[in-house]
Amino acid sequence: MKTRRVFLGALLTTGVATRLAGVLAARQTPNASQEKQNPVESAPETPPQPMDKRILEENQKEIKKKVEKLYDLATELKAEVEKTDSSKVLSLNLVRKAEEIEKLARDIKNRSKG
């Protein structure tokens, strides 16, 4: 019973992490149609300092890399779940992968906050 609970918790965490990655990825890329609809709101602001801009660009690249890795890990975890009969045996690899996904999702969340 306990292993089933752990498995379901890991599966839930993976689902939340995947959803979070999708939301963060969508937030990073502005929608072109929204920019056309609100030309007043998209007025250029004062440009950030060159060093700040470079740091922000590097941060964005890191977030994109980590979201891609998160997606790959979630896909691997899904494949592992499909091939494992979790009602009898809980794979240790499955739990480790779920923990890695959770850690990566937390890191993405913290980086997106700034």
C-alpha cells in the first residue's frame, strides 16, 4: 500500500512538473497576436543596462535548456511507468527519475522568478 502511495505521489509530482514547464515555456514566448491587439501596452520601455540584458538572456537560455530536459525526463518516466507493473513492484529508477524531475521543476520555477 505504501509503495503504491509513493508511486502515485511521484506520478502526481511529474504531472505537476510537466504542467509547470508548459506554463513557464508559454510565459517566456510572447504571443504575436496579443502584441498587435495592445499596441499601447507594448510601447518600448527604457532599455535595461547591457550587462543586465546579457544576464537575462543567459537566464532565459538556461530556462529553455532545463525545460527541454524536464520534458525528456517526463517522457522517459512515462515510458518507464508503462513498462513497469507498479501494482507488484515499484521501480527504484522510477522514484529517482521522479525526484530528479521535481528538483528540476523547482529550479526552473526559481529561475523564472528571477
